Amino acid sequence: MNRLSFFPYNTFSQQSKIRMFCFTYSGGTASNFRTWLNHFPLSIELCPIQLPGRETRISDELIFTMDHLVDSLWPEIHSLLDRPCILFGHSLGAVIAYEIAKKIESFSNQLKFLFVSACSAPKLFMKNVTNIHLESDEQFIETLKGYGAMHTQILKNKEALDLLLPRIRADFSIFETYIYRATAPLKSSIVGCCGLQDEIVAPEKIKAWAAETTSNFYFHEFQGGHFYHQISEKMLCQSLLQHIQSVAEFTAL
């Protein structure tokens, strides 16, 4: 399982009651969730997903389409559905989590929550088609600056850019070539989250996720912009934990 998990000591303990699979934003890595261990009890096992071409999977070939990515991740995730699970995804990660959620529900009833963060409902993507992944490096860097996704130190470091830009471009390709296929709504509850100062994804676009479930939909806002989950990490995790504990079988978590 080390191919998917950032935490090398995560042995997928038989004592955990529920697993939380976490999917990060474009260009992100599994280590973006390393501090989340501080906010959840050991009974909730964090399983941050490592996409190819980064950290522990640096030598793996990049993936450019959603279908290919989901197919590549599914066998290992499927093998871990021996207990209830939760999915959390931020930005691009929310769409990946949604596609994984549909596969999980087609095989089992183990999915309890889908947490989607800083991402429009997928049915809205058809109205906002962009081709950022096709921009020149110069244009691409300027676009990333607008997202607030590039630190000044990285922008000045050619070696770092040479490493990061291909994987970020690949992730944008996954996002921008994604085709939403209308299917039966999920049976599990969906929780939508965003930053109060997010200038990229408006709250209404996140609330539109309500149409993707026949169960409950919840909406929360936190201080911060598109990457609010970094500055409001503790509040976000506390909110997620409250939702998990609201499920009867997990009240003792």
C-alpha cells in the first residue's frame, strides 16, 4: 500500500473503525495531509492518496485523463473496503473523490461521507471549459500565480519549476478534459466546504453538489481563499470529525 499512502508506517491497522481517503489539489502531494494526524483519533485511519509522478511515486508516469487515473487507483482502494470509508477531496481532488465514490457505491455500502472542498459541482464543468493545460510555460506560470498556488521561492527556482510544472499541467489536463456523466445520485451524504474569500469557486457552485446525493447535503465556509484548508486546517478537521461522529456506529470515535 505504500504506493498510495504518504505515511510509510501506516499498516492499515485492523483496529481502525473507518478509513478516510484524501485527495489533494492540482500539483499537490499526499504530504499535504501530513499534519491531519494531529486532528483525528487513531480509530479514523487517514489514507492520503499519492498520485503518480510525485514523492514516493516520483518515477511513475504522469496521468492526463480522469478515466485513466481512476482506473489506476481503483484496485488498491477497492482492496481496502473491508470497513466503512470516507472520501475527502480538495479542488481537483474533489472530482477524483466523486468518481471514486461512484465506483465504491456500485460495489458496496461502505461509503459514509463524501467531503468536497473548493470545487464546483461536476455538472457545472460543461459551462466553464478552459484549456489552461495547453498554455505555454510562461502563461501557465502566470495563471498559477493567480490561483495563489506558487510560492515566490519556487518561481525563482528553475529546477523546482522543471519538476513541478509537468505534474501540475498533467493535473490541469485531468481537470479540464473531465467529462461529467450524469448517473444516479450517491446514497451517501455530501459535505461541501469552501473559503469565505475564495475568488475562484463561488459558494453557489459548491452548493450545487446537493443534486449529487439522495441523502443529506451540508455546507460550511471557513476563513481563507481557495486554499483555505491550509490556514483553517484545525477548524475544517473539527467539522469533518463532527460529521463522522454523527453517524450512529461512530459515536465513540
